[in-house]
Amino acid sequence: MTQIVMSGNSAQSYAALLARVQVIAAYPITPQTTIVEKLAEFVANGRLAAQYLQVESEHSALQSVVSASALGARTYTATSSQGLLLMHEVLHWASGLRVPVVMGVVNRAVAPPWSIGADHADTIAQRDTGWIQFYAESNQEVLDTVLEAYRIAEDPAVRLPAMVTEDAFYLSHTVEPVDVPSAETVDAFLPAREVRAILVPGVPARLGSFTGPIEYVGFRRDVARAMERVLPTLAAVEEDYARRTGRDHGGPLPTYRTEDADAVLLTMGTATTTARAVIDALREEGHRVGLAKLRVFRPFPVEAVRALAASVDRIGVLDRSFTFGPTGAAAMEVRSALYDASPRPLVSDFVAGIGGRDITPEAITRMFALLEGPEPPELTWIDLAAPEASADG
Amino acid sequence: MVKLTIPATELVRPGHAACPGCGPALAMRLLLKGLGPRTVLSMPACCWTVIATPYPTTALGVALLDNPIESTGASISGIRAAVDALAIPDVTVVGFAGDGGTADIGLQALSGMLERRTNAIYVMYDNEAYMNTGIQRSGATPEGAWTTTTPVGGAGRGKPERKKDIMGIVLAHRPVYAATLNPSFPEDFVRKAAKAREIAGPRFLHVFAPCPPGWRYSSEETIEIGRLATDTGVFPLYEVADGHLRLTRRLSSLKPIGEYLGRQGRYAHLTPEERARLQAEVRSGWERILREDASGSPGGPFSSRSSHAATKGDTVEAA
Ligand SMILES: Cc1ncc(C[n+]2csc(CCOP(=O)(O)OP(=O)(O)O)c2C)c(N)n1
């Protein structure tokens, strides 16, 4: 193990290097670019023996790794925002063909208006494509999760594509010390992909095909079943990873100070770190508050949310995107998971930090004030106003 | 007696779902005779999606991957990358797509595949319209042809625009090998497919593929119509290898275009003036090919329209 000070984007590249990916394809988009630049360097200087495909679009980037994966190669691609939207059609192909493609996504706002700021709308808009979705809080978590994602995606019980996301700039371009496991450690944890190729040269068979309704429903159900096996697989994979590296990121919904909490805030990505500090401060003042980090959005950890709800009265959800449903996407999932819960906690949704707006400690303090107040609203856009001018301003 | 050179092996199986007289079905049959059983095909949405028959059956004796309509070029780049990364021996990587999936919605991925010099063969079978979806016009539909979206009647005279020059577009990318193929000339067809297989680098085959229901003719006429397409100069047969264009069916004179047009209902509405205009177009296209054949290189109006010998990174596949 060595410690390297690196960005979230470098953590993606180092993870792909350690995973010994065999085919990489990418098209540039801010803030993803440094991921694929670093990988190009690794390939150019001989550290990584991969085929690096210079493609003319994200649609082609994903298509080429999907096709490569169908022949048995371990593949990697990365994108963000508009690029991910352009991939939408092929995202469905990846899960439907059951290819274990792993992709890094830098969460960025979608246009118009153009914005390169952090926002989860790009990946939330892909929640129905049959991909496993991880949201990372730190650069360390990015690196570890990409490695775990390969193990889970390639597990014969799963065989689904996975995306590991990181917030634009807060992680993608911010450096922090990251423990990089040795090649031996990773090789033992993640051996070469067992070539259980779906498409075999010389063997007449068809992958994709077309069907009538009877077979079609079976294929959809198979993907649904594979999704159901993701969280148990994650548990086993994380345990193994922890044994080898000493690091465990706590499953799909790790919690903080929730034991005796009355009100809990559920966060995704980098807002979690800020929320943790706010919770410590509020605890000092006597508030019984806690935190749950939604690390896996697909499959949605329904059981974990129900277990959390069993002991708390109020759940606040921080949605770092708004995709034009009645509330933010995470809040809808939480509400749906809790419909049958008894007693059923109150759920209050906070839309914050979209388009790269900072989620400040003050903003999170305000969320808790609303959540603990007499009537927590169903939905609050927390930071519509421009930040207040400074006292002397 | 003439000895046939066409391999007897059949890689298109009986029971496929093509219409009677289907040009694309014939094209696949001859293509795979030239390419052999270690072909990996990637295929977008097109008539062949259906012809290959539904899950869990397949009409093809080779490995087949379906892909979205616009991404065939990218798919074969990925397949080739995997074959190289995994060192799978003796594989011929082939994209097989319709004219709409190639010259229109798939043009970007085709261009990308050619430009990044993917070691694979891209085949465009040209039935000159979106046939799977019911005979809508594509960029490859010829001028004057009736389709369901270029109706005849009132102001409608069939497709007003000219056919997209896919070979011109492809040759501007300097593939190592490009050729036109016509199933009505099966020996030439199989020879070109087999030749393409032995060359490494980006290769492109433009395959003429008559469609009885789409072109409005009786299914037993496919071969004759195909022969007329070449012998009237509508679809000249040539190949471009190592930067040299060579006609592979030389004609002492062109048959009048009326012999070709007159066989197809999609052209039934054309007036003598309209036919004369199409005749002039075909003649000038043919003369250009003759000049290119004589000079040995595809010059044409665009100097970029030339192919190069294998560039850096291209090696002979068989080696
Ligand atoms: C993105 C997308 N748009 C439209 C279609 C519908 N579609 C399926 S097959 C087809 C026709 C393709 O025409 P062509 O490539 O010429 O092949 P042909 O059907 O003539 O064999 C179309 C438009 C699709 N599958 N995907």
C-alpha cells in the first residue's frame, strides 16, 4: 500500500489501472477529462496493457466497451452530464446484454443553461436503465468502490453494469490523500475476469436478438432478479475488501449517530461530509440528530431504509438534483420504501446544491431546523436565494 | 465446363425469415461464404434483425451481436479491441448494416471506425430505403424513387434529392480496401469478400441489395434487376485497394437506364424527361469511374477521394 495525494478523477484512473482493464474507450467532457488523460498516460508509458479506443462520441464509447465486454474483456469508460445522456440508449443495451461494464461518472448539471457544476441529475436520469449506481463521498471511496464494482458486476450471480459517481470538482478536481492498495492485494481481490464470454468466435449464437412477449418479460425479470442479488453480493465483496485493505465503506446505507436520533438526514455524495460536521455541532447543542449516507441508489436499499425508519420519527432527504417529479428522486424512493412502515416516519425533502451550488453547513443547519420544526414541509428548495452578502458588504 | 469458385459451405441456414427474392438475404449468404465461420458479426436494427430469426434461434452459422441502429462502427471497434486484448486467434470482425443504419444514422460511428483504423470489415447492404420500418426514404434512396415518405401524386415525384455517395464518403477516409459488390455477380462478390478478409485495417464493402416489396417488382426478378443495375452503370462494380481503383466488370457500352428503371414499380411514374435526367447522371458517374479506372486512382472531383496503402499499424491479417 502507498499513500498518494490525488483527485477523485485520479482515483478513478488508478482503480482502472489496478483492475487491469483491457479495453478503454472515452470521449472528453469536463470534468471527466483528467480521468481518461491519466489512463492514456498509463497506456502510453506501458503501465497498463489496454486497448485504448479513441472514439467520436460517448454513444460510441459505451457501445465499444459493451461489445468488447460481450467478448469477455474487462472494460472501463468514464463520462459526465451530456455525455451520459447521450449514452442513454446504450445503457439499456449494457444491462440487457448482461455485460459487466464499469463506468466512472462525474456528476455534473445538465444543460440548458450550460453548467459544469456538481448535480446528480445526469445519473438520476439513468436510474431506470438497469445499472448499479454508487455515489462516493471521498476520493478514497471512489478508488475502493470502483474495485468493488468490478467484483460485483462480474459476479456470476449479478452480471450487471455498474457506475461509480463522484461530485464534479468537490471530488473530481480536489486532492486528498488516498491509500492505494498494492497490485498484489488487488490481484488477489479482483483476479482477471473469468472469460465466460457471452459471444464466442466460431460458435453460432446470437446475443441481443428479438423476441415475442413471453421471452421478453423473462429477460426483464432476469435483470430484476440480478438487481436483487446486488446488495447481498456487495456485503460479501465489502467484507473481503475490508479483510485485505482494512477499509469498509459500510454497505449501501452507512449511518452516523442514528442510535438515539429523532431526526435523520439522508445524503448522497460529498454533502455527507459537511452534514456529519453539522450533526456533531447540533449534538453539542443537545439535538438528537443523525445521518444516513445513501451510497447505493440502484438497487435502492429498501430494507436498510426501513430498518433506519424503525427508530426515527423524521427523515430529511437531501436531493442534489431535481428531475421534475413531485419531490426529488431520493425522497420519492424513501417515501415509497416506507409506505408500509408502521410507525411511518415523516419524510421531508430538501433540494440543495444543484448546478454546483455549495451545500454549506448553514444550509444543512437550516434543513435540520425545518426537519425538527413544528411542520416539516414536504419539499423545500433550500438555497434559491443568492448567498447573503457579508456583514460589511 | 466452367469451374465454380464459390465455397459450398452454407453459413445462412434454411429457415431464415427473409421475403422471397430478398437481396439482403442473398448478400449475407455470399458474404459469409467469402468470410468463413470465424466471423463475428455485429448488426444494428435492420431487416436482418428479423431475417436472422427470433430468440432462441439463429439463422446464421456465426457469432452474432445485435447493436443499436447507429453504433455498428463503434461496436466493431470494441469487438476488435477485445479480440486483440484477449489474443483470440483467427477472427474476422464484421459490421453488417443497412443503408439507413450506415449512411444516415450510423455515419458518425462508421466515420469514427474508419478514422481510428479499426481492423474490421464494415458491410453496408443497400436496399436503398428504410425497409424494416416499411419503405421510408433514406439518404441512399435514389432520385426519383417512390417510397412511403416520398409519395407520388400531386406535387410528389418520388425522392427529389440524389442518392448519397457513400463510397465517396468512405474513400475520403482512406480505407485499406473498399469495393462494390452485387449478388447478381456471385463469383466477383465472393472473391471480394474473401480478399477483404485477408487484408488488415479498415475495410468497407458496399453491397447492392434489391428488395422486391420495397422496389415494387416480382420476387423472381432480383438477379436480373441486379445484373441490369451494373450493366446500365447504375451500380458499377469496382474495388479500391492500395490506393488503386480497378473496375471489376468492364462494359463496352452501357445498357440504357430504361431497362433497369422499367422493371421496378418505384420508378413507374417517371416521365421520359425525368428518365433522361437520370440517364445523364448515370452516364457522368460511369465516365468518372472510367477515368479513375484508367488513371488507377480514385481522383474524382475531390482529391481526398483516394485510398491509401496500409498505413502504420495495419498489418496483413493472415500473417
Ligand atoms: C434509434 C433508432 N431509431 C429508429 C429505429 C427504427 N428502425 C429499425 S430498423 C430501421 C430501418 C433501418 O433501415 P436500413 O438501415 O436501411 O436497413 P433495412 O431495414 O432497409 O434493412 C429503423 C429506422 C431504431 N431501431 N433505432
